[in-house]
Amino acid sequence: MATTVTRPPGPREIALPTPRGPLSERLFNTLLEPPGTPLLRHAGELLVCSAQPLTDEDVQLALYVSYELHYSGIRGVDPGWEWDPALLAFRTQLEHPFEAAVCAAAGRGNGAVDPAQVGAALQELVAADEGPPLSRWIETRADREQMREFMTHRSAYQLKEADPHSWAIPRLSGAPKAALVEIQTDEYGGGDPARVHAVLFAKATAALGLDATYGAYLERLPAITLATVNLMSLCGLHRRLRGMIVGHLAAFEMTSSLPNRRYGNALRRLGFDADATDFFDEHVAADAVHENIAAWDLAGGLAAAEPHLAPEILTGARALLALEAQWARHLLGAWERDGSSLRPASP
């Protein structure tokens, strides 16, 4: 694993990673050309996608880089590609099977949804979740290298924490918008740049001897890790999925406080200092407050304002729990075999 790298904050930028198949290879090669260069060979071309898109390395990497144009610069890539019609057409063909796989993983739920009971339904959903005990395992058993692996996986989202959910702000109005802004204000440090959660995570990453540079470990991240972030980008960037992104955030906040307490405990057990634990300790307090706001004011408020979105809100919550469980199984399975949960480093 890389040694600590500290750099002054500046504009985000990533490098194009090594392709993992024909889709990402075609995308990356074309992105190095001027915007307007065709990505599909003809208008009716159908891209061949895996039957298991959630764990397909090629699909998830191509999606992640396609979405990354909305979050950061990509070295050598003209920023005009962000809204290029050719790129959007290419990405859409990857999104369709990905969205279908996400909805299949989330399941259909238990019948009709009363919009007035969405907050209570979210609480029941979270209470009934039986996902793998990753946070408990890390708290009691993880060694330093496994803790670093965990942080490496989480860097894909935590170094842009809150940004995918912020796409929903202009899609909401009234009470749910106010609730979302209240949550996001805390995520962005309440006006203090040193307390922005992404900055706190970068500080923790450096304290563990890792490279805190945005995008530093993209090469090492497996498909299921990228899928957990791509889910947020998919739902955040499409207005039609505003119910799902709200449900995702609600479940995210409702399942955050206890695991973060355990991660902080693990770091203290392993001898790390406050620079490493600050991020997790902050979330123990903040997310305990956010839980009710997210469930009742945000998700419940959106269901009251737009009752037809109630089922979609719960689908978003179930999608989060399903993908996080699959991700946790990946980590625990690798560690129980005394292996690494990361992809091998590129030559």
C-alpha cells in the first residue's frame, strides 16, 4: 500500500485508470479525442453488457469514469465531454442493465406503501436488515492492513461525500428540500472548510499511511465497490429517480452511527490517534441527529408532497442495503481467506 501523500487542496483531478475490458477501453480511448468523436459505431449499436453488471469490472469502471466527469477533471480529457451526446448515449446503454440489476437486488418490498408511513417503513426496513456484520468484525478483529483496505474502498465515496446526494436539492421543494439542505450543511462542515466530511476522511486516510489524493486508488477498487458509488450517481443525476436518491440517503444516515462508532473503536484498538478517528467520531454524533431528519422530514416529507414516489423511496433504501451487503460479503470473504479485498496493483 502507498505511503502518506499530503498535497494542498485544489481542484479534483483523476487519471484514466487501466481499462478492464472492451467497454472501458473504448471509452477511455475515445475520451482522449476531442468531444464529438463517436463512441457508438452507429446509432443503433447495442453494447454487450454482462449478465451480472453489479460485479462486472468493465461495466462498473466505465460507468464510474463516465460519472466522474460530473465530479472532477480527468487528466488529458477535454471537460467538454461532460455533456457530450455521444458519451451520454454510451452511458445510457450501461445504465439500463445496471439499474435493472439494482432494482432486482432491492426486491419489490411488501406490497402497497402508505405515503404517511414512509418514515416508519424505513425504520422497520433498517431494523430488519441482516447484512453481514462487517463493522463488528472490523471493531474486534481487523488488523492494520485490513483497516487500510477498508479505508481504500471507502475513499471512492468518502472523498466526495455528500456530493451525489446534493444533486437532489434542485429536484425537491418545500419541507423535503429544507431537510436535505439541513443534512448536507453538516456534511459540508457547517461553513468550516476544516470540518467538511470529505476533508476529515482525507485526514484519516493520511493518518493511516495512505495516499489521501482524490482518486488515488481507483485502480485497486473492485466492481462491487464502484457499484456502491455508481448507484448514488445514477439516482442523483436522474430527476426521475429522485425518490430513490432520497431513500438511499435516508437509509445511509439511519445505518451510519453505530458502524462509525465501531470503526472509531477499531482505530483506537489499533493504536491510531485522533487524526484517524475524528471522521468516524464526527459521524457518530452527526448521523444520530440526521437519522430522524432523513427518515421523517426528508423521506416522509417527500412522500407527503409526492405520494407516488413512496414506493421508489423504499426501493432506494433497499438498494443501499442490498449493495452494501454484497460489498461487505466481498470484504469479509477475502479476509476470512487471509487474502486482499482489493484488486492487484497494476504493473
